[in-house]
Amino acid sequence: MIVGNGPIAEAAVAEIATADLVIRFNECRSYEASPGRTDVVAVCNTGRPAKAMLGSEAWREHPAVREASAIWSVRDPEKFAELRPQLAISHPELDDLCDDYTSQFNEFCAEAGKAHVVVDKLIHEGVDAALSAYDPAPYVVPSSGMIVIAEVLDKYPGADVALAGFGHSGWEWHPFAAERKLVDRYVSEGRLRRIDESSKTLPSQGA
């Protein structure tokens, strides 16, 4: 179960609680609507989000973070080092996007007794290639949600993978329209399923 930070359907709450693996994102804003089960917290390990999480005692002590057995860093440091020179030209306002905090997340995990997984840049590049079929508007990087979907499909082939809380909206430099189409394709192929959103809303942040 991959749980984004968008609306959580009532039907999803029970399924999240009984899933074999529950993945949430960053500050785990979905937790209030579906508390009690978290195995993995997927984090943006570069830029401002990473700095904010690592510097926040509230994040470190969040029940979802405390319960998770693993932290997945979704941004391969090598990939973001490659992106830095071109972003300095195309998006100079994002001068800290590629600042890497992976080692600090590794230290946090070591201290907290959690596994730390860094998603390989090949996953990121595979997502870029898949999104290109949908002629996305210029974007900087795929969303954390899309990277995690690709990682799960690669890591657990044939598993029953369900999505909840995916509104496909948020930061302007993620290609959300193309991501929605790509996810819809995976659903039509039977690789994913969506649990319908309800009117119960949370702020949509990145996934």
C-alpha cells in the first residue's frame, strides 16, 4: 500500500491497516486520516524538505517515523549531482534542490535502528523515459510518489500494489498531469490499483 498525502478514502483506511507493507511520504500527512500502520517512510533526501525533516524533532518523533522499519531516500545523490549544473542555468532559484542530505538520513537510521534504502538513479531515469510518452510540460524531477511507485513495481513484481491518497498535484515542477496518465496506464495493465478517493481531504503535497 503506497499512501500519498492527498485525500484518503474511507475504504482505504481498513486496507492500509491490514496491508503487508505500508509506505508513506516525508512528513506523513496521511497519518491523521489513516493512523496506526507504517513500514516505510519515503523521503526527499535533498534540498529544503530534507533539511527541514532532519532538523525537526517533531518529524523524528512522529509516530509513523518511529514505527517505520525503513527510510527510503528517493533521490540518488549521483543523479542529483548530475542535475545540478543544468538546473543552475534553467532554474537558478532552485540552487539548493541538489544539496544532498543522504548521509544524515543514514546516520539517523543507524541511530534509530532502521534500514536505509537509497533508490537507484536507474529508477528515476526509467520514470523519466516512461513519462516522455505523455509529452509532459517542462519539469525538474518526477514526484516522490512516482519514484516510489516505480521502485515498488521493480522490487515486488507481481505483488498486489494499491494506491491511496494520490491527488497528483503539488509542487509546480513535478509533471503531475503526465504522472496521472502513467499511473492510469499501470492500473489498466493490472500492475496497480487505486482505492477511490472520498471527499475527506488532506493537503496534497507531492504524491
